[in-house]
Amino acid sequence: MADVNEVIEALGCLATNQHKCGNCPYNPHPGMDWVYGCMAGQGKIVDDARALLRRIVPHVLTLDEATEADVCWLELIGARRIIPCNVHVFSKSITATIFKLNNGPEDLFLDEYGISWRCWSNAPSSKQRREEPWHERFPALRG
């Protein structure tokens, strides 16, 4: 994936078609100017822009994403604060061990992920936390 500045330049080129394409990482013919390289690479530009936004904008992680992240933000249902942490799932375990950066480890049940606890990519605002629905264990039993 290109860096942030390359994606910004490529989006500008894609939107206005005013930039030279010679050094653009999305140009299929490096070194050639004005070959509409962005047109050929527009899907990649959009994919890279989405990936950059996902890294920046807080969102709830899947359990797999949480275990792969160096640091994520733990939210317990009903809690006022979120806590930076590392999530580890040991083989054949029914729990995830949460290593909170401000105190010791805690074990949480894997089958409760998204129901009583979840992890975010970045620290979300209070509004984001309120607006992001929790998974419901038995949705068919609700009204």
C-alpha cells in the first residue's frame, strides 16, 4: 500500500485528472506522464484510501483482528471507560487473556465477544461507542 501522501495525491489526480502520472505509484507505466495511470489504478487507489481510513477511524474489531493488533481498546458493556490492551487467545482455550496496559491480565470468555466485551481499533468517542450496536445473544427473543 502507498503511504498517506501518495494516496492523497492519487485521489487528487483521480478527481481532477490534473496531475502528472509519471511518478505515481498507481501508474501502470512508470515514468510516462499523462497516460491516465490513475484511471487504470482507480480500484487500487480506492482500496488503499479505504485501508488508510480504517486504520485511522475507530471501529470495532473482529476477535481475530483484536488478537492480531499490537494494541487495541477494550470496552466492557456498561463501562464508562475503555482501556488500551493486548488480546491473546491461547490454543484450545475458551477465554481470551486481556493484558491491560494499566494493570494485570484478565480472562474473558471468547463466546461473549461482541456481547459483553469488544475491542476497538483506536479510542472511540463516547458517541461512537453509544451508536455502535452490540451483538445480541438471542435476537429472535427480542420483540
